[in-house]
Amino acid sequence: MKTILIPYGKEKIPISLPQKNLLKICLLKEKPGVEDNAKAIKDAIKNPIGSPTIPKIAQGKRTAVVICTDTTRPTPDKLLIPPILDELNEGEISDKNIKVIIARGQHRKMTEEEVKEKVGE
């Protein structure tokens, strides 16, 4: 038997397989990341490729909707949403006119704690 640790949420769960059922284990090569994720996200949002900036898109609009993933996806929405809201504010859409929708499809409703963990307060 071969035991493999499979990422599951914030943990890893062990899975045991008979060696005869295991063809190959593929390991990912470590790649260097950016030094400051929040700064890299802000820079990318402020300097889009092939699109106008968020403030330009927001000009003349009264409302906006930001859609993010639910807790089943490892998207760093907590880092993404604040600079997007800042850009919408720069485009003269106030916070009271912005809705954030969590797209959960057929997944269960997230708890209040999960929402805070996912998108911040």
C-alpha cells in the first residue's frame, strides 16, 4: 500500500492505494512567488492588460456588483476585493452602491464566519 497526502481545504488527508493501482505520482516544481501578494494584486488591478481601468469603466455609472467565489475555491478574495472597491470608489461609485455577491452555485450557504474569512469584514 502507498499512502498519499491529498490537499483538502486547509488540511491534507491520507489516501492509501494498492501499489498496483498507482501508475505515477506527479510532483509540482516549486516556483518563486511574488514578494508581496497584496501589492502585486493592486498593481495588476491598476494596470489591466487589454482593458480600461476600473475607474474608467465605472465613470458615469451609479451602481456596481462584485462577484466572488465561495469557500470551496482557494481564490484570495480577501486580497482582491478591497483594491477593487477602492477602484470603484475612485470611479465615483460609493460603497453603499456596491454589492458583493458570493457565487456558490449548488454549494451550501456559507456561515457568517466563513464569509468574513473569505472576503473580510
